[in-house]
Amino acid sequence: MNHIAWVTDDQEGVANFLRTYFDCEIGERRTIEGAWADELAQMKNCKVYYLPAVCQGTATRIAILKFINPEPINNPDVSQLNRKGLRHFGFLVEDIAAKVSQLKSGGYEFLSDVVTAEGFESQTVYFRGPENVIVQLTESMMATPPPPHGG
């Protein structure tokens, strides 16, 4: 996987969330615009601020995007787990109890207590991140986690 795109009104807030809670490195902000961007996005006069984030232990980037033109459209159902399409993203953590405590101290709302995922040898929980985006935390209960598929 190359990247995940997170469209937000609060680019610095999302960057701070990823930096603070998941040790992500935040790159330099760039502007996406011009004929190539209009063609790719199928929008006229497209202008987007792009801020890359890379979290420890992965090469997958999170593209934190702030649309300047056209204005972003709110998605009132972004926090509903049964919505079709991309519904959440997850972080593998070493100590789920400590991460939950840290996030709760930061004011983030959890959908449940941590549960043991039967048959998956892990503990997991969902919470609402910035702008109600659903984020999942997972801690492997295996002595040595298996390598990711395809690698």
C-alpha cells in the first residue's frame, strides 16, 4: 500500500494527533494544483494542501489533505461503522491499555472497552479520532506477530 488520504478542515490538528499519539513523522506541506491536479481529480481550479505523515514501523503514508478549492463536503455519517466503503483505519500498538489511557486523557471517545478478538489472537478497540474519523487500535497477543501479507 502506498498511502491513505485523510481529508480534513484541521490539517495541523490531524498532524498533531498522528505525531502525538502514534509517533508519526510529519513532512513538509506542499500545494497540489494545476492542470494535472484538475485532470486527476476531475475538478476545476483544484487546490489542495498536502501534508505527508509516516508512522513508525510502516512505509504507508497518510496524506493529510485540506481542500482549498473546491471546498470540502462534510460527511455526516463518517463515524458510522456500517457505512459502505472505507470505514476506518487501524494502528498496531504494543500496549493497548497504555495507548487507550493516553488517548482518553486527550479527550478521545471510545466506542467500547478493549475486547479480545476471538480467533484473531489480539485485543482491539475503536475510537473517534479528529473530526469523528473511526480509528482502531490492535495489540497482538502472539509472542511474535506474523509478517504482513505480501511481504
